[in-house]
Amino acid sequence: CGVFGVYGTEGAAAVAALGLHALQHRGQEAAGITSFDGKLFHTKREMGHVAGNFDSEDAIRQLPGHTAIGHVRYSTTGETAMRNVQPLFAELSSGGFAVAHNGNISNALHLRKALNRRGSIFQSTSDTEVLIHLVATSAYRPPLDRFIDALKQVEGAYSLVCLTPEGMIACRDPLGIRPLVLGRLEESLIVASETVALDIVGATFIRQIDPGEMLVINEKGMRSLRPFGDRDARPCVFEHVYFSRPDSVLDGNSVYQVRKNIGAELAKEGPVDADIVIPVPDSGNPAALGFAQESLIPFEQGIIRSHYVGRTFIQPGQGIRDLSVKLKHNANRGLVEGKRIILVDDSIVRGTTSLKIVQMMRDAGAKEVHMRIASPPTRNPCFYGVDTPDRSKLLAAQMDVERMRSFIKADTLAFISVDGLYRALGEEERSDQKPQYCDACFTGAYPTSLTDQSDEEGPD
Ligand code: 5GP
Ligand code: SF4
Ligand code: MG
């Protein structure tokens, strides 16, 4: 998902709509904006894209006020339904409270059961709603203390932007799993999932919000709190590989440059003699360019992508996913015919994309097809807000690399190593004592306890 918030500007909702537009790649199922006009909260939530739902004068007129927060959704917990579309809103004893959440609370089911037993009545199946009930039932009095008390009970990933009658609160979980940045647009402050959203609304980047930091923004200005004590950060490495937009800057690194570095590392680790390097567009583009530059094999666009279909993975349901792979990519036959090609993609999850693309290249006359993947094998599900399927559907959890190669029918297949990925990020290697990133989907080293998993399946 993607979140955005703007405090203190006329027509805040229009700025939020623009910001969400820039974050559309983070979730395409639904979008929503809540504004506050000094007296009343206004919320508009819609299924589908930001464009078409939030770019008309009429839509913005429904969202008056100088402050607004927004959300683009792709579901990991809770089904695709209106009641789960954010921002979520509740009338608490302290006044209205709206929240937009990126991430996933990995003990949400556990907390929900306990809250249900104490009489809470849930209106959605979203993990985020747990937060609202924890705030509502907190034993503390001051609203901010209630919010902090609630956050101390949740585990997992959260980058949050909240709206109250007093102002805006932004918070990043203690490990900083999902990104969150701070910017300025003239007199107003902005928080957003990625720097690209600041660029697009014309704001300047101030800094990233630190892991475990809470910013309280109101008419008195901005206060920074550290309610959780000090812990070593574990930002999601997969943001760099796939999730963030290449024109964003994450943890001080250009996403585009890191992806090119990954491609270059991959060329060193998995070299192969071939005629051309072809990206699986768009997610494989920078890594393929890095691969080509390092290996001195020409980069060519051997697959043309239609821009009128969404990202395959982000649409739920295998049926739609299968179909949209075909809609999305087509072979550039004249180029590919008779050639030995290297295909570069960011990841293999179920293997659907790779299987189809390799076949497509063979149908177009490729002589040899070598597949190179810009992330290590995805062997474990994510419980922190990226929609990887469970282990039974992860190709790399079922097969070793040689069997995967034969499954996707490539001549050779290689993945970047975990240390290669860390080198691309400017690290010497992965520190096994204190890993610099969350890389659990590749290594299985989850940085938090996973209460809901052990609740349901019992101890191993
Ligand atoms: P597969 O077809 O193997 O199931 O999925 C891999 C493809 O899905 C890659 O081309 C990748 O760009 C795309 N993809 C889209 N969203 C995601 C995501 O959230 N995680 C991963 N690993 N891949 C994704
Ligand atoms: Fe990111 Fe993977 Fe960790 Fe999920 S498990 S937060 S996708 S690195
Ligand atoms: Mg892709």
C-alpha cells in the first residue's frame, strides 16, 4: 500500500490526490482520502485507481479542508471489499480519528480475538482496524498516550498517517520495515511512502522518518517522539528490488541505481555467453541495463509491454493473473529470432511470468533462453505487507534452482546471491548477527515474532 498526508494548505485533498497518483504502483485495488476542515471530517473511498476517482473538481470539492490523508490499497490481510478500503475512520471519545496504514500487523488476529472477547465490534476484516480498537480501549487518558499504548501492543510493519482534530500524526514501526518520508511544500508539511510523491506534488524532501519515530504535526509546529526505545532497523529489502518506484530515493539510495547495481552483480555471479540482454518490462528494466553494461552484451527491448494493464501480481486471483501476463507482454519477434538471449526479471514468485515469457521467446524464434533473476529465490511468505503467497505456491519453496530451470524451460537459470544483493546496496555483505535489512522472504529470518502464525499452526 501507499500512504500520503498533507498538513496546512488550501485544497489539501487535491495535493493528496496528486501524491496518491504518484504512489499508485503501491496498490491499485482501491484508494481513499480523508480531509478535515477544522470542524468536520470528510471521507471518500473508492475501488480502483486514483485517476478517474479523485481527479475531478467534483471529487475534490467533497473533501474540503487544510489537512488530508490518503491511501492506495493492495490487500494482504482482509478481502477486497469497500469496508476494508482506507483511510479507516472512527469517532473516539477524544474526537474523530482517521488512519491510513502501509504494512501488516503480524499479531492482528491474536489482538482481534482478545478485543472481541472484551466486547469490541469490528466493522472490517482489515488488520488496521485493530489499531482503532486498541486506541479506543486504552487505559490512558491523553489521546497521544492512547495511540502510543496501542502501537506498543502491535507487532509487524506499519507506516501510518493519522488525522485527528488536533492535527496529523505520522509514525514508522520500530524496525522501519516500510518506508516513510517527510517533505515540505511551501508552508505545509507532507508525509509520504516514497520520495516520488514529494517530487510529483512539487515538494522538497526534508528527510526520511526514522524507524520508531513518531511525528506530531499541529498548529504549533512539528514534534518528534521516540516512544519505542532504540532498536536496530530492518527496512524491507524488497522495496529496493521491486516495490518502490525507480525514481524514489530509499534509505539514502537511488532505487534505480541499486537495481542497476543488482544487475551488474548478477552479471558477475551468473555470466553467460549470449547475443542480447532483454528485460522483462518494466520491473526488470534497470537490472537488465546493469547486467548489459557489466557484461558488455547489448541491451535490447525484446519484449514490449502494454501500459494499459496493471501489474500482474497486484490483482488478486490466479485466473486474472494468468490472463494478464499475456495481455501485458508481447515478443519483439524480428529482434529475438535466431538469437541467444538473456532475460532479466526482478523475481520469481509462482513462476507464472517466467514460464510464459520463456515460451514466448522460444515461439518468437530465440535460439537459447537464459533467465537471470535480480533477487534471491523467494522461499518464504511475507507477513509485513507484501502479498507473497503461502509456501505451497512459491516455486522456490518447492524446488531447487535446477528444477525451477526445468519448470520454466530455460536453458540456464541464476539468481543473485543474498550477499550480492547486499553489495548492490553498498554493504560489504549481510551481517548474520545484525542483518541490515529485512530479507525474510529470501532467508526466512523474520525480524519480529509471528504471533498469528504460531497461534494458528501451533509450535513447530
Ligand atoms: P510470478 O509470475 O513468478 O508469480 O511473479 C513474478 C512477477 O511478478 C515478476 O515479474 C514481478 O515483477 C511481479 N510482481 C508483482 N508484484 C510482486 C510482488 O509483490 N512480489 C513479487 N515477488 N513479485 C511481484
Ligand atoms: Fe520485505 Fe520480504 Fe521482509 Fe516482506 S519478508 S518485509 S517483502 S524483505
Ligand atoms: Mg514484473
